[in-house]
Amino acid sequence: MERGKELAEGSSRSPGGGAGGDSPLSTTPSRYESQKRRDWNTFGQFLKNQRPPVPLSHCNSNHVLEFLRYLDQFGKTKVHLQGCIFYGQPEPPAPCTCPLRQAWGSLDALIGRLRAAYEENGGSQETNPFASGAIRVYLRDVKECQAKARGIPYKKKKKKDSPGKPDDDSSSSMPFS
């Protein structure tokens, strides 16, 4: 499926049909808007190709997860398996037979675009399958798995204290004591 490959590669080719789009002005959509439209169309085609076809109104997070796994076949990121001698090495010295997968960052960006497209195409925020907890868990797992396979740990960001809470000694009334 060529469209899936384009989507998976984050293709920046402009869509067929020339400039324009849904806006009344004849302006060329931004690269982000073009990519979002391509992603949305590709996901819609994926649903139609299911047996039996899945109408968008019946789409759920399981269909989204199937779509993300389907896209892995077009990936360009080598993800070493735990049994591989290069597992955990950021720059392996030789080739291996481990699979190519979609990079975590590409999947994360794709889900962001599809989440926005779903709502722009009439879906409600409450029923958005791209915003479900299952998708967040899947993306987190992919991120951690790929980081371990490459030997690059991701540091969890510390949550900032809320503005009403004092930080350690910074609550002193004397600014430069």
C-alpha cells in the first residue's frame, strides 16, 4: 500500500490536485495541514480495507493500535531485539537481522495529527480514539522499548510545582538574603 508507505515516511510531497483545499481562498495548505489530510485519508483507507470494512463511527482505539502496528512494516528505525548482540548499543558496529520499525517520534507526531483531524472531521473530543489511554500506553511502551534497544535512557521530566506552592527556601520574604 503506497499511501501507507508515504504516511509512514512522513512524506512531504504535496497532495494531488494542485493548490487549494477546503478554504474558500485559493491558498496552499501548510505542510502540517497537508500531512494531516494525507494521514487522515490513509487511516480512512485502512479502515475501509478491513474485513469487514469499519465505518469511522465504529472506530475505536483497537483499530488505531492495529493501524500503528501495520505502519511498522514501512519503518526505517532499526530496533534491536533483546536476544541481539547489539541490544542496548546506540551505534552497533555491524548489521544484524533485527526489524525496522516506525520511530517513536514519528508515531507520536502521527497520533497528534490524527487526533486533531478526527475532531476537525466532526468527531467529539470525548470519543476520540486517538486520545485514548490505550494509545498513550502504547506510545510510552514503544518509546521505552526503543530507548532500551538503543541503550539511550529517556529521563522522566519532573513535574513542576503549582504556582501556589513554595519551593524549598524560595518562599523567603527577603528576595536577596
